[in-house]
Amino acid sequence: MPTIKRFVLAGLMLLSSWFVLHSAVVTIDGFTDDVQPVDCLVVLGNTVNSDGSLSARLQARLDKSLELYQQGVSPLILVSGGLGKEGHYEGTAMQRYLVAQGVPVQAILVDNKGDNTQATARNYAHIARQRHLRSALVVSQFFHLSRTKLLLRKQSVPVVHAAHATYYEWRDAYALFREFFAYYAYLLG
């Protein structure tokens, strides 16, 4: 019996260490912006409030993409999200916000079927093949970037970079915890 207890304890310690190391790598990767000229910025959606306004988290993502667009990092911005439970298509709301900030409508690609990260990666890869785009720069929260880059690479997008939105809240700790499981689910899936 003591041998089983030691084995279980060692397994839990190993899993805990793996989790801490993975979370540290994801955090460092997420805070290390890799801004390079690309064919398209890929902005992942988030909550659009019931009144049609953007959540602070989503607005931060769009503000970062706007900053990069204005710096000339990319001539195109893909805004991707699904139909939220609040009744708004995230991609359309994101497009509306960017147009109000001066981005020409023809510079914005709208993906209203990107209701999760995997769908966004798949949809961007499809658009990229149609338009002969070879690179992307992902914009999202820091904890989300490693997994998104993984998914885009799995969809054969040859060059993927990332930059994080500067918005933080307590729920990021939960999101970082969740990313551990999501990352490996997509890596192995």
C-alpha cells in the first residue's frame, strides 16, 4: 500500500510540475509579441454585449489589431467569431467597430462562423488558400495565443505570429488553467 501511495503522489507532483511549466511557457509566449509584416491579422472574437457594444476584452483585441494595422503590419484584418448568446454576430460587430475607427471596409474580412478557436483556424486557412495568403498574426489575450498558433499551423498556415491585447482580469487565471487542457486536446486531436 505505501508503494501505491508514493506512486500516486509522484504522479500528482509530476502532473503539477508539468502544469506549472506549461502555464509559464504559455504566459511567456503570450506576453512576447512577435510582430512581423504579414498578409492578414486574425482577431479572435469574444462577447458582444446584449446592447451591441463590445466587451472590454473584445475591444482590447480590436484596439491592438487597429494599432498594428495603422503601423502597416498587414493590409487585411480577419475578424472572427460566432453568434453569441446575446444575439449578435461577433464578426459583424467587430467589423462595425473597426470601420468606425477608420479602417476601410474592404480591408476587413468577416468570419461569423468562427465560434471557437479551431473553427477560426480552419476558416482562416480556407480563406488564405482562396486569397493566396501565406501568413497571419493572431491577436487575442495572452493565454490564448499559443493554442491559436498551434491550430493555425495544424491547418497548414506556413507563417504564424502573434500579439497580445492589453486587457487583464481575474478570470485570466481560470482561462490559463483551461488552456492547459485545451492545448493538449488540440495537439493530440
